[in-house]
Amino acid sequence: MQRTYQQRFPAAPRVHLQVTTGTVTVVGSAAEDGIAIDVAVRSRKPFLASQMRTIAVRTADTLDIAFEGPFVVDGRTAASVDVTLYVPATSACEVRNSLGDVVVRSLLGNLDAHTSLGYLRVGLHPDWKGDTIAASTNLGDVRMAVPPNVRLQLEPNTSLGKQRIEIPSYPGYPVARIATDLGNLAIATSH
């Protein structure tokens, strides 16, 4: 069973998204008028999908988005939430996913993304103007595509896995901390 829905929120300078299990896609949007999410709840049991709900809390400068519902039943994953988050490209994003992949595209602002189990893909906007990028996973591969004109001080780290760094690091420029405990790491120029 799959249940889909969309929600819109007023724009915020910072967005924090928390997902327990599922795939997260973050897309930087040229629109500055708001934040939107497309949600697909998947479950083998229809009544579980209907019980999932979005929790959104707005503070002065941050929109916190999380999902509440029965993710685990009888010790097994019972439901997952796939989320596409559309944010103003200049918003800073913090993404936390416990079990699933994270994909980030066309972001102009700061990024702090982590998944415990899953791959992480980061693609920066050609006009990226942030101060920091942090992207990490405990178990999974990490890939980052950097536009040719963006300069970063790279701080890659893999505990067990291969590193493939195809661009130079520029000391004194914004820092990109890219890490995986168990997996491969690649940083290359975007095309």
C-alpha cells in the first residue's frame, strides 16, 4: 500500500528534516516563496500508511519537519516514508535519516546531511555560496559533485573504503566534511 500527499510551508532560512526510514531527496528551488514536501508512505499494511503524519514546527528562523507513525511493528520495519523536500535554494538544510538514502540537488546554502544506513549523493548549485557542507553516513557510499567554479577546502574521511578525489582542495575556502565509516567516497566535478 502506498499513500501519497503534499504539504506546503512558509519559507524559512533553515530547514531541519528528520526521517526514520525511507529515501530523502532535497531539491534547491529558485522559488523563494515557500517550502514544499512530496511524501510517499509505503507499508504492507494499509492501516499503517494511513496513520503516518507530518509534524512541522516553526521557530523564528527554522522549520523542523518530522514524521510520526508506526515505523516498526513486531520488531520489523512496517512502513517507510519517501520524502522530496523543495526548499528555497538559499536555505540552509539539515537532514537526518536513520535508514535510507539521501540525495541533495541544486542547493545554494549550507548543508548538514547524515544517514546511518544508506548512500548519500550531494550535487551543489553552480552558484553555491554556503559556508559549510557536512555529509556523512555510517554504512554506505558518499558522492559529491562540485561545479567547476566552486572552491572548497575538502576534508574527506573513510574508515573502511576507498576514496576517489578528483578535484583539488583549496585551504581557506568553505569547508566540505564528507565521510563514511564503511563505504566508498568520491568527490568529482559536476558536468
